[in-house]
Amino acid sequence: MSMDSGKWLVGLDVGGTKTHLRVETLEGAEVLDRAYTNTGWAMMSDKARAQSLSVLLEQELPDHARVLALVAGVHGNDSQQQHDLLIAPLLERFARVEMLNDSHLVVLAHGLASGVGVVAGTGSSATAILSGGGAITVGGWGWVLGDEGGAVGLVRDAARLVMEAYDRQEEDLLSDLLIEALGVDPPHALSLHLGTVEPRLWAQAAPVVFEALRGGSPRAAQLLSAHAEAMALMIEQLRDRGGDVSAVVCSGSVFQHQSALFDAFSAAVTRRLGAASTVAMLQCAPVVGAINRAFMLAGAVSRARAEGALS
């Protein structure tokens, strides 16, 4: 695709495993659409993350590019201090920049101006739009303390249940599958493995949780229920803090590839919030939300609004 200079809109979706960069013209023509692996992202400081995003944009966008607006949804942008560190290098180069949490992009990509975006990918978090404007994010604590529903949280807690089964001398399909997937022996080596290997890598074993679930593992069923409830609790917390929870939109690799998590989460949200919330799966890439928002910042009408999708 041609990279000729023009009036460009830039969107970034930065998760725990990959970054998705999309560049479009003001007329909606694609200039660039590319994904990059976030090697070491989970271990980076906020300052290092900011620098890596700045370097990426320097490499991909020519100096002569006229960027009308840049919107980035970043996993780990959970506080004002983090926001300020992450956005600082971008403000030095671009005139109009907005830094969001990656889960914020989900609602915008779904064609809504308000609601909740929930991401269950490598990690997990949820962002709700406030009635008076602005947004709040819950979750996203990282693999050590949280990320329930995300691949890292699932594998971490699956390892804990495997060790419980080992201590009880109980057989469980989850134990066999996880130990094989991570290539550890004896089971106690799980602790060393998870503590010394980058989470992005050991999180790749998350599909075995659902394989064990389909095989009748009681511990896999226990794990899925606990994580679905924890994610539904995030939606309840957002409601209690004034967030719009009327529409809950899900995205992320675990949601997309494991329908059991989406079904369990949907049921848990219904139990907690009743008919006040509807749950849906995002049908496009979240980076579309960044582009939609960039259209708005540039003073243009986004494609979603032009199609009458935005409320």
C-alpha cells in the first residue's frame, strides 16, 4: 500500500502479546495495517513501553506524514501516572494524540459511543464509559495478581490446581495436559517455570484448560467458573462506580477462540446484573475503535457514525 504523504489517521491497539497498527486517510482508504509481536512487554517499565511505541511509529511513519490524529489503546494504561508516561513521547511528535486503555477501544470498534469493553487476551481488563464523559478501567493487574479470564491468569491458576491435585494424589486431566504443554517434570517445576519464563510464552498453554474442560476435568470446570465470575464482578464494579454497563462488548484471543469462556461470562453477567446488561462479541479488530476515535478527534465523521451505528 502506498505510503505517500497525506492527511492520515493513526490507530494503535497494544495488548500484552501484540501491537496492531492501522493508518487510514481521512477518506477511509487504508494506508497501513500491520501487527507486531510485543516481546518482553509484560516485563517492561511504563517508560520503556512508551519508548517502544515511539520507536515503532518513527520506523513506520515517514517524517513527512501529516497525522491529523493518533489514538492508542494500551494494555497497562490504568492510571493517570501511567497515561502521562505513555503519552509523553507521542506528544513530542504529534499534535493530536489520545491515550486510552486497550479495552476502551472495544466499545468504539463495536460502533457504540458508550458501554463496556472487556478484553480477555494475554491479560484482561474492562473499561466503561461514564455518563458525564470520560472512562474508568478495572482489572488489568497483571499475571502476578490478576488477569482473570486472560491466558496468563488461566495458566497461573491452572498450575495452582494441578499442584493441589498432586498434593491430594488425585488424577485430573488438567494436570496431564498442562504439565505436557509446559514441558515440566516433576509438577513442582511449574512454579520455577512460571516464575522465570515470560508470561507471553507460557500463556500459550491456555487452550489446554478448555481441552481439559471438554474432557470432563472437574478442576478445569472450577477454574472456568471462578474466572467468569471474577470478570463479571468487574462489570458490577464498573456499574457501582457510575459506568454505563448497558452494553458489554467482548474481545481478545481467549474470548474469540474459546466459546466456553464467553458463555460462562455472559451467564455470570446476567446473574449479577440481570436485564440491565447485554453481552456481545466484537466482530472486528479493536484497532477499528482507535481509527473511529481518531476520525472524531480530527473533526470528521467516522465510518461507524456515517453508517448510523453510533448511538
